[in-house]
Amino acid sequence: MSADSNVAPVIIKRKKVVGGGGHHGGAWKVAYADFVTAMMAFFMLMWLLNATTEKQRKGIADYFSPTIAISRVSGGGDGSMGGESVLSENTLPQMGTGATSLRPSESDRSRGTEADGPAAAEVGDGADEQAFEKIEQMLLGRSGESMVADDLLVHIVTRVTDEGLVLELSDAPGAPLFDDADAPTEVMERLAGIIVRVSDVVSNSLAIEGHVRTAPIVVASDRSWDRSADRAATVRDLLTGGGLDSRRISRVAAHADREPVRRNLMDIRNNRIEVIYLRRP
């Protein structure tokens, strides 16, 4: 017993080792990466909103929309998923159902939906659509013979917008609408005569807008505004001189080279006159 009492007791000390070097296993890195990614997405969104047009933003939104559309139009409606774009370049004061103060309409019309029967008659847009269709048939001969000669068809492009039916009359290679002195050519005079005859079958008011291409050389003074205004006024005189009631012309506007239809600003197609058959209030 005395021998055993002289043996030193064995003490085992257990030390708890914390892994990760005291950095919680690196979980903070994942959280920080998520934060940086979110901030990058936020700043990219802010840049896109500032650097794109309303049409480009609509295209981006439509790209991420479902394959089966919930709404026929992107914004401007009064439904649960319709909504409106707060960044729209054409935003006008709203009145109740999404119609504008300049052109009030029913909620379905402001959403771009179509209706048949009595509901369509109440909207009041059917008459305009029929008038636009009649004009396009007369000009382009979609349901028969066209009143426009083949050599003039190359100058005409039609499209229907919220404002009305747009007749886009533009230069063609070797066949301009105006000469170097901005005097109307024979082509322009023939087109004006056709528009007068077409206008006799409808009662819509008209708007005339002048556009020119960007000058291919640097000039001392920019005359694009004066040229587009002179061309629009000339077309007005051609129409009224051909028999169109001057009271039907709602406005004559000049846009210079600010609204090109071709990416190349010097393309001759940017030299154009737009005659718009306006929707009736």
C-alpha cells in the first residue's frame, strides 16, 4: 500500500478545438456573396431603367414574361395583372379606368382587348377600325385591286397605332418625294392625289408630320427642322388644293431627324411624310 501511494496520479486534460479558425466555418462568405450579387443586380436594374427607352424596356419585360400571356398588353390596364408603366414616355393623366384625359374610353379599350356584338358597339372603336381597314384595302389591294400603281406601292407603309392609321410615305431609291429644293416631285403629287380620293370615303381627321434624314455631311447650320416643316406644309397644301377640306387637318408637325425609322440615320427611308387618320373621340 505504501508503494502505491507514491505513484503520481495521471491527469488527462481534454482540449476542445473549434474549427474554421474562429470564422464560423466560412458561412459569412456565402452571405456576403449573396449581398454583392444582389447589389450588382440592383445597380444593373437602375442602369437599364436609365439607359433604355420605353419600347426597349417593354421588350425586356416581354422576354421574361410567361409563354402564355396573362395580359395582351404590357401595362395600361385596370385588371389585377394589367398595371401601368410608371416610366412610360407617353404617360398621360389617368382618369379612372386607365383611359387618358385626351381620349377617354372604356376599360377594355384601354387594355387593348377586343369584343364582339353590343359590347364592341359601346366602345365606339369599331367604326374607326372599319375605316382603317377600308383605307388599307383601297391603298394596298389586300382584298382586290389596288388604286395605287405598282411604282408607288414601294413608297407606302401602313400601321395602326393608338393614335390612328399611319400612312408612311417615304423616299425610295431613285424616286424621292421632294427634290433638293424641297419642292414636291411627281411621285409626291400622285401620292397626295390618292390620299385625297381615299379620304373621301372616311370622315376621320388627319394629321401631317414631316421627317428628314440626318445630313450626310457636317453643315454650318442645321436646317432639318425647317426642311421637315416645309415638307409637311407642302403636303398640306397639296391635299387641300386637291379637294380635301382644310378643317379636317388637325395638325401639321415637324420632327426633323429626331425620329428615324431606320438604324442608319442617313438612310433615305428616314425622309418621309406621315399622314395619320386620327381616331375619333
